[in-house]
Amino acid sequence: MISVHESEKLSSDQVQRFLLASAEVRFEANQRAQVYAWVEQVLRQHEYVRQGRRARGLLRRYIGKMTGLSRAQITRLSGRYLATGWVACETNRRHRFARRYTQADIELLAQVEKAHDTLSGPATRRILEREFHEYGKLEFERLASISNGHLYNLRHTPRYRQRLSHYEKTRLTAVSLSERRKPDPQGKPEYLRIDTVHQGDSTNANLVYHINAVDEVTGRLWQPCPASPKPIWSQCWSPFWPSSPFRIHGFHSDNGSEFINQTVAKLLNKLMIEQTKSRPRHSNDNGLAETKNGAIIRKRMGWGYIEATQADRIHQFYTAYLNPYLNYHRPCAQADVETDSKERTIRHYQTPLETLLALPQPQQYLRSGLSLSTLERIAKTMSDTEAAQRMQQAKRRLFSQFKTA
């Protein structure tokens, strides 16, 4: 910011020489009030009223050079000076209706509302009328004739909210299905955390929905992929349970209607599986599945829209490539945290299979017909990097099919 002192005191010859010397220089002013005050000083110093046409044009060019104002604006300011003898900022105040109800009226209304536990607008108006006409309380004179619409306007004013703040806690929905509590697997890999992820715009019903099922202890994942949330259980869960290596004992989800409904409850009761749902204000109840939504599904599949017709291809990609890579070759952080001799936090990273093998007597958690040697043989068929490269190649083929479909 450059300040030019006494620039308004230059003579006409000095102004002309300045304009010739600063032809390539451009000035710009920021503060409007100071600019207008400087313009007024220049016009008064050079006696703009008495100057001829040529001198006035020279002064207007000088003012435009020093302030950066447009030619039309300078013409308006000089015309204002000729008419009134001054140049000042004009503040245009919008037309406002006269205020009828004072702050005291708003506080009085809040007092009445608090006493009557905030009735409806017409009922409150009737009370205000009775207070003035029947009981003769003069402080209700203006409020006695208030309209219903303006009554609600006063309820939204800051003063009313300060005087009457009424809050209610969130009411729990009375749903008898499942139990609202955090699951307690007690170190057993038989309890699932489950959530759904929609692929694309949620307003479009014709899209793919991913089901993210995570074992709480081992971190093993399954991602069945139905076409829409309604046929989840008929299209997806029938092949899902046989693919699980464990005898599922627990099923925990949020309070979404795709999980908390009669169909799911009957299915879980038939399989003798315990169903629980998240508690209010306990975001960690299903936090394990929420983290996998971003770290696994969103990272691989993105956020873009995918039509429901591609659900079968995605399901084949999950079962043949992604799930084996996640469960046998991708290390993930474990919940147990240790501290070394220097009090440094050590978090163990291992694959879900390694976590299962580290449990005491892991064979007892597997379903009948499945052995640990079978799982180890599957894990040793290829290295971790080879499995990752195989999964990435399959992913590229999958997305190329989306473009040609």
C-alpha cells in the first residue's frame, strides 16, 4: 500500500506533467470513504467550479489516474460537487416497516409460552386476547391483536429463544427385533459386524449395494454383492453362509431397515444366531465394519455409480479374487496393543488367517468339513504380492467390462 501525500495540492501544470510521465502506470484505491474525501479535496483545491472545460477534463483524468475510478463514476462525483459543494459516500438504507412489537413484548410472549408449555399458535393468541380484554392487563395490549403468522415469527427471534429454550432427548424407537447392545465375542471368531455400502447416488434405486461382513476377532471379510437392499436375503445370504469358515454365532449391525426386519430375524432365529444392534450415541459399536467400508470397498470400488446389472460380476470378483487376497494375504492391525520396555506402543499386523491360527485350538471354531490345513494350503498357493497383482488385474478387467456394458 503506497500513500501519496499532498497530491491534491499539485498545480495544473504539475498535474499535466504527471499524467504524461505516468502514462504506463495505473493506481487503484481500496477504501471508498478516503477516496471520496481525497476527490473532494482535489476539486476544492483547484476551484473546480471556476475552471473551464479543458481544466475540468484534466482534473477528471488526474482523479481517474490516482483513484482507479471509472470515467462515469468520476463524472457523477464531479457533478455532485458542482450541485452540493461536497463529495461523500451515500449510504442507502432500505425501506423498513415500523417495528410494532418490542423486546419486552417478546419476553412477555416467552413467559406466557413457558407457563402453558408452548401451545399452538391459535391457542396462544386466545390467551393473549383474554389477558388484555378479560383480565385488563395493559402489558398485553399489543400482543392481544397479534396475527397467527407473526406470532410464529416472534418465536424464531433470538430474544425469544434466549428466554425459552426447550429441548427433548431423542426418543428410542420401540422395535422388539434384536437386542440393542455391543456384542461380546469373548475372543471367539464367530461374531460378525455387518454393514451395507451403496455404489453411487443414493437417490437412484437401480444401483449396486455391497454387504460388508467382518469377523470381529480375526478381521476376516466377506463382500457379497446383491443388486438392491430388498432382495439381499433371498439373493445373497443363502450362498453366503456356506462360504463362511466359521459357525456363525453373532450378527451385529446398525439400525438400518435392511437388517432390522422380520425376514432377517426369522432367518437368524432359524440358524440360532444372536442378533444385536448398535446403541444410540455409541458410534464404536459397529466401528469395525464402518472402517472396512472405506479401507476396503471404497478404496477398491470407488464412489461412482454402478448399475445393478453388474452385481453378478462384482460378486464373482469378490469371491474369486478380493476375498482370498484380504483373508490370506493382506495384514491388518489387531485390537491387542502392547507396550515395550521404552513404553512405546506396538500394534501387531497379521493376516486374518494368522490371527485364527494364533487362537487356542482354532479347529474348534471351523464348521464341519473344513480343516486348518485346507486354509493354509490355500494361503500358500501364491505369495502376498502375487495375490495382490492377481486381484488388481481382475479388477481392471472388471472395470473395463463396466465401460463396454
